[in-house]
Amino acid sequence: MKCHTHNNIDATALCQECNKGLCAQCVNRFSLTLCDACLLARAKAASSDLYSELFAIAVIFVGTTWFLHKTNAIHLSLSSSAVLGALFAFTYCGWKFLEKIFPTTQLVGGIIWICVMPIRLIAAYFIGIVVGPIQIAKTINEIRLTTRFRHRITKAQV
């Protein structure tokens, strides 16, 4: 069997996803034994997930800020509304952080769920204040790295 990319070189391995032949040069290019098409597909999926996460944080921030600023019951300035919007967005980040450590699926349900969720929400608020800005910066950096990786793969294909 010949390499899918280099037709004149014998394949030494197979792509882990599509079973195309890969030569030693293609195998050693990245840490995963994947062809360029499968690497691009994974990178696109990762980028999509990262953009979705960043979009959710932005929607929570903008939605909360707009709601608090436009609500007539509470007269807040735009900057005060933005600070509270950021706290709500950071609480979401804290919730996601807690979800990684203590998945909700581990909870039995019923009365335990009713008791644990308010505690978890309060913990998410306080953890989110610290984790939120870090998570946003990390997500933006991962988007940048994933985009660079995709360009590197695409450039190698040409």
C-alpha cells in the first residue's frame, strides 16, 4: 500500500479514522496518526466547540447587561449593568468548571438535587470570578492555536 499523500512512498501506518495509508513522513508530522483530511476535520470541530463556548459567554454577558440596563424596576447605569453581566457570564464559566470536576450526572436526584444545586450555583459564582477571565483568555488562545494549526495543515496540503 502507498501513502495517500505521497503516492510514490510505501505506507508504514494507517490513518486512525479513515484507514488511508500514511508514510513515515506523514506519521511523524503530528502526534496523532491521522491524514490531513481527518486532522482538518478534528481541528474544525474543535474550533466550532471553542467558538460556541465563547458565543455562549458573550450572549450571557450581553443579554444580562441589556436586561438589567433596560429594566425599569432597577435603575442601573450601563457600566453597573455590564459589571453584573460579566458576573453572570463568569458564573457560567464557574459552572462549567465545576461540571468538569463534579459532573451533574453523579447526582442521584430528588431531594439531593434540590439541596446541592443552590450550593453549586453559589460555588459557581465565586469560582467564576477567578476562573471566568482565565477561561475566556484560554478559549481565545485555543481558537488562535487551532486556527494556526488548520493553516499549517492546509499549507502542507498545497
